Amino acid sequence: MKKSIFSFVFIFTVLFAYSVIAQDLGVLSDNSRINLQKHSADFYKRQARLAFNVIPALLDSKIQGVVESTIYTVIQVKKYFPSGDYTEMIDKLNRVAEENPDPSIRAKAYLANIYLSASDIIDVNVKHRSYDYDYIYKQITEQLENNVLAHM
């Protein structure tokens, strides 16, 4: 299971980096760009399906670091695939928010759950290649505070 997840992340990263670099350098012809966009769209759809299948299982992990990373990944997936069906993830996040022994993870699960439910009023900016995951929870918290104060 771990190997397939790491393979998924590695392949996703390499293909994404290749498409961005190739387009930025202008090495693709117009036909190549059209084919790459078509294949990229299919690739992203397959990756979204895989994420929707894997994430609920990872939220059930006994390893706290896996659960915490998965909560962050849920937010990223919602940002990039907003129209997906998140009902199972919301149920799992509710369970994590209620039952996880780590209060920090419970709070993050609660905030991620709010983001999934109210992503139309909360806009997160995902940092790539960053190991500071707390910034995303700060964004959610600040925007919730601003929305509450604006409606008072």
C-alpha cells in the first residue's frame, strides 16, 4: 500500500513537472500541447479517482503522521477537484475530529471538514514544496473569523 502511494505521488509529480517545464520552455508544438492537455486531463481524472479511493483508508491509519498528512492532502484535493463527492471524506474527518487522541489532529480534521463544507466562502492558497502545513489551517481560521466578523 505504501509503495503504491509513493509511486502515485512520484509519477504525478514527474508528469506534472514535465508538462509545466515543456510548456514554459516552448518546446511543444501546438499539436503536442493539445495531446498533452488531453492526456493530462485523463491523467488527472484517474489520479482524482485514486485519491478518492485511498484517502478514506489513510484517515483510518493508526499512524498519527499519516492521518495528519492525509488531512492536509484532503484540503489540496478539494482545492484542485472541487466538484468531487466528499461525503465519505467528511464522514471520516468527523470521526477523526471526535475520536483521535491527538488534539492537534482533531483540530485540523475539524478545520478541513469546515473547508470541505464551506469551500465556496473559503479560498486556500496551497504552497508547493513547503513543509509548513500549518499555514493552510491558519488561512482557514482567518477566513472563518473574517466571515463571522463581517456578518455581525
